[in-house]
Amino acid sequence: MITRCYVNNFKSLMNFSITLNNMNVIIGKNFTGKSSFLQALDFVFGSARDDFNIWLERRGLRVESIKSKFGNSNKMTFINEFEIEDETGDCYKLEWTLEVNAVIAKKELSLLSEKIVSDNGDELLKYNKSELALYVMGEDMVGNFSNSGLVFKSSTLKNLRDVKGIDYRLNLLISEIDKFKSFDMLTPENMRLSSRGTSDVIEASGKNLPAFIKKMNPEQKMHFLDKVHWLLNGKISEVGTETKGQPGWTQIIVDENYDGRNIKINSKEMSDGMIRLLAFVAITEMTSKGSIFMLDEIENGINSEYAEKVMRLLNNTCREKNVQMVITTHSTVMMDYVDPDSLIMIYRKKDGTSKAIKLLDNQTFKEKAEYMYPGEIILNNDIEKDEE
């Protein structure tokens, strides 16, 4: 689980700090930095799997798109603190610091430095571009690895995945990173697309949702259908897939029930809200212990009558499967079904940079939370003005 994030010089995030729980619902007006924070998280975690430029290409961004316009330095800093449990239940606290050089003129991102330390002071990994040296702690490999060509275009963790003998805590962190999934780019258009083969995961855009549903094992499928029946009040009796053609293109097929009449529709005929709801349920079946999921503007296309059940679905997933979620929403209705301790507001300060606050740390919100719903408080009070 991520317990704290610090971001500096990424879009509107300058000296930006945020503390996270298992369930985190981030609110705020448009253009305050909510999506920027999700992107910053995805950038850091993605750097342990792919080069920086691959992340930029995947999101259609450029170096000048992410380097903050509020600072003059080329250095972007990311610090993430973790609490990670191993298989025996022992908990380890780790801090991962990444410094990235963003040279707009060259359209280039490169790693300046990286450090991973434990709460007892053990330095598990250290890299410094100026020294061209990488230090890694482990049973079989402890020491400095100097090389004149040791310049990284990603986190050094990307290069340590297949290395034997590194400290077990580094392996725990890599495993935690691999459980991080961002769904902030989910679009109905991509989820409607047919896909080939099968998949164990749903991609960030959702385009292989049919392949994931096709791959579900019987237990997953049973839980998935039970949740769909509950969420949609029994209107859908079956969710399956249909594969056609020589290439094996697969699309989603659902059975809708109306007064005993059964109607089959495919994913191309579904409403935006319907396919997003199916995706949310599918995501809850993709989880494994310790997963970290991100969802952006979960209310998009979804009628408010489903707000309570959607939030219950996500909250139950956090609690029952020990999953961490970071969610953004503009919907005050969704907020009404959230534990106030999970609510975080991001707003723009007078200088244009973003700041995050736990809403229960705001005196106005805390007092009124005793007798008002969270969404009602936000709707009728200017919390941002209180913080100025």
C-alpha cells in the first residue's frame, strides 16, 4: 500500500504531498490537479516496467506536457512511501525516491538519481547519474557497479527484475509495483472493441475487456455475475462472450430480461454507462491481495441511482481483498456514500500550484460531517476559501 506521495515539478504539482488510505476518493474542481496526480503515480510505477518515452507515447504526451510550467528547474522529483506485507504477514516500510531530468529542448527524459531505503535506515538501492554508479543490496550482490554507459531512461528497477540475489525487500517492492493498475483512461469506445485471444488483466484503456471476461475462471465468473445481478437489479441475467471469424475476434454479449422476455445485445449496442458498470465489476475480479487501482471520474455516463451500489462495490473490494484504490469524482452523490476519512480535496492555490488536504482536517467540513452528508457539505460550502 502507498501511504504517502510527494511530487515536485510535474504539471501543477509543485512540492505536492498527499497521504493515502486503502480507499481514497479525490475531489476538486476541474483543472485543479486530480488527473495530474493520477498521471504522476502512473508515470513513476510505469518507469519500473517501461522507458519514460514509452509512457509518454502511450498517453500521447510530450516532455513539455508534464514538466511543470511553474518551476524553472529541469528536475522532477517523486517520493513514494509504502507499507508492504510479505506472505507471512510481516510488514515492511520502504521509501522510493526517483529524480528525473526533463530537457524540453531535446525532448528527453533521463534518470538523475534513485534511492530506496527501509524505515530502519537500510539503503537497498542507490543510483546517481553524476557518479555513473548503481548500488544494490543483496545476498550475492552488494556494492557499486560503475560503468561509463550507465545512463537510465527508466527506473533502475526495470533492469533488476531478472537479477538474482537482490535484497528480498526490493523484490517485495517490485511485486507491489506489478500490482499497480491504472484505469484512468477507460473509455466506452475502447471497451466496446472486439479483442483477440484471452487476457488475465484489463488494460488502462479497457480495450481488452472482452478478452478478460472470456478468460475468467468459473469462480471469478460466478462472483462477477452475482455482482452484476445485484448492481443492475436483476436486469441482466447473463454476461458472456462470442468469438467469430478466423482471427478469433471476441465481443461481449449480455442477456437482458424484461417481463420474462430475453434480449441479447452485444457490446457495440450497449450504453456508455452499462459498459462502464460491467468494467467496474470486472476490475473487482481482477484483484489480488495488495493490488493498487486508479479510476478517474467514476461517475461518467452512470446514472446517480447506481451511485450507492458502485461505491459499496469498490469499498467492499478494498476491505475484503486488501486492495488500495485511488478514485476521482465530481459527483456529490458519489461522495455521500464515502467514509469522510477517505475524502481528499485537491485545489489550486493562489500561485496556481496544487495542494491536497484530507477533508476531515478542514474545520468546517469536520464540524458539519457530524450531521450532514459529505456531498451536501461540499455543495454548500467553499472549502477552498477556508484553506486560503
